Amino acid sequence: MPPVNATVLEVVPCVTLSQAPGGQYSQYNLTFASGVSVVITPDAWNTRSGSGEVTVRACGNGFFASIVNYNATATNVYDTVMGYPEIIYGYKPWGQIITGQSPYLQFPAKVSDLPPIVAYINYSLGFPNGRGDFSFDIWLTRSYEPSSVGADDLEIMVWFYHSPGFNPAGYSRPNATFYIPTMVDGRVVNATWQAYVALHFPWTYMAFVLTPPLGNGSIAVPLSNIFSDASLLWSQVSNYSFDQLYLNDVELGMEYSSVQWPPVNVNVSAWYKVYSYGFLVAPRQVTTVTSTTTSTATVTSTITSTITSALTVTSTATVTKRVGVGIYSFMALSLAIVLLAAALVAVLLRRGR
């Protein structure tokens, strides 16, 4: 494999946002020189009263979120989750938030048109007085840039960590344990992901839960494999084609709640820090008979408040037949991308310090 040449990272000034319990929603669009951006927000969406605050801070050395609430009460006490401080990339149906995007990974996009994608994250977290999860939240809808979600729309969560006893909505489906090649702390493992499905929301909810959970470290997971497994579950609960759904965004954050239930007049403290975060994308390509082509794997790397930039790896090969790279086609390709993603994480971490 050719050497990886990482571009110099651009550091932007630190940005800090806070939201008090019951306070006004706030967000900030971090835009980089490339035009790519992410939205950061404290998003204490289900907390109506109390003191303290939820704070998010993006700097050159990482993204930090802190939850410190006193005597807080949830808006809907039957919904365990009190908030989700997060980083958003793409188009979020709730609030119609949209970010500037890389040409290599643009949302919304039909699932059938997505390239193979590997997500990588290096993080740490803690729940001194609380519980919750650290996860992706991904919205797939029937329509393009919807203003809301409903029947035959889909929420997929990917849980990297969860507190003991804090479980996803719904129930674990029969035969819904999936084994996906995943790089954890620099080592490729056939990781166990337990799937949950809930049908009591206006939309369908799925969660893929890493077992055992990873409280801190680095992980690279092929989202294409997650989507492939999700499509199997989707076919059991909907007649709508999974491939025709639009993937709107990928959100990374922490769902948090109190140790006590219901969340009424409770104290909560939790935090997480993301040191590096990005996507490795293998663009679709079609080559012709007996032609020599250069195939390119592109990384769209978001190092929190550092730059979202394109890092490319190129290789030249001669092909003798027409080839199309499909989204769910190559497990070997996924493994290769995971390995490359880990190498890139190491490079980016060195550059980001």
C-alpha cells in the first residue's frame, strides 16, 4: 500500500457553547477553510428545569462535552434521556440543520448510492454521577431533506459505550447478534454488535450495541456493514425498500440521564472528549476492459475543531473486466479500509498534538 501523506491540520480558535436546564437551544457551525463544516450543540432537549449547564467546547486538541446539572427535571419524565450534546455532519431533520459537506461524502444520499464508509473515533468519557451512552445517531427517511420524521422512516443508533443497566429502546431481536470486523485500539476484531428494534415511536428505531462496551480508546467501524445488517432487520418490519431511504446525517454524542428514575429533581454529571473523528470513504468507480486506472480512497477527516480535509491514498491497477464497486459487496475491502483508517488515526493524532 502506498504511503499515506496527511495534510497539515488547520487549527481554529476555541468555541464554547452552554445551555442551562430549560434554557434556549444553541448551536454553532464550525466551518473550515475547505468549506466543510460540522454543527456542535449542547442539545439539552429533554430538560425543563434545574441549575447548572451542559457545555460543549471545540479546540485544536479536541472536542469536549460536560454535563453538570443540579435538581434537574426532564421535560418528559417517561423519556429516560435528558439530552444529547453532539457533533452533527449532514442534514438533521429535527430543526433542518445542514452543514457544509465534503464532495466525497454528501448527505442526504440514497442508501443505494452510498460509497463504502468507515467511521473512526478516538475518545474518552466518564459518568461520575449519571448514566447513558456514547453513540452515533443516524436518520434515514423516505423523502429528501424532510422537515420531520414519521412512519417508514428510520433512526439507527450505534452505541460504542453504555452504562451498566442503561439499554436502548425496544427489545433485542431474535437472531439479531451481528459480528462485524471492527478495529478496536489498533487491533482488528470480529466485534459483537447486538441489535435492538423499537416500533412504538412514530418512526422505526434500531440500535446496534457494541459488546463489550468501549469506555475509552479508538474504534474504526464499517458503517456500510451496519447498514447492511440494518437492512435485514428493516425487511422484517417494513415493506419500504431500505436502499431507497435517504441517509440524512451522522451525529456523534452522549445520551445522558440520572442514576435515579424518574429524572425529577436529580443531579447529573457526565463528560466525554473526542480526540479525533472522521470518515474513510471509498468512492464508487467503474472501469472498462483492459484499461489502466487509478483508484482513490479518500478520507474526510474531522478532527473536532481542526480541519475537515481530504486525505487521499492512490494505487494503480490494470483491470480486465468491467467492475462496479457496490456498497455491501466486499468484506475484504471493508477490512482493508478499517486497517487504513487506523493508520490514518495514528497520523492525525500525531499531527493534531
